[in-house]
Amino acid sequence: MARAASDWSQAAGVGKSLLFSPVVGFILAALLLLLLKALVRVPSLYK
């Protein structure tokens, strides 16, 4: 019975992407919010 070899470099890449992706998404969402606050002048939207 053959054992499956673990490719740790592949696993490390997946781990990095799982950590990096939410950070990038949060930063982009914050930038979008700031952009819309500057362009859309309806204060009740941001309360």
C-alpha cells in the first residue's frame, strides 16, 4: 500500500493564501467605504 507524500511547500502556499486573502479583502472594503463616503454625500448611510 503506497503512502501519499505530503507536499509541505504546497500546504504552506495554501496556508499563506488563507491568511492573506481576508486581509486584502478587508483593506479593499475599507478603501471602498472611504471612497463612497467621499463621493456619496448622504450622512444617513454611514450612521
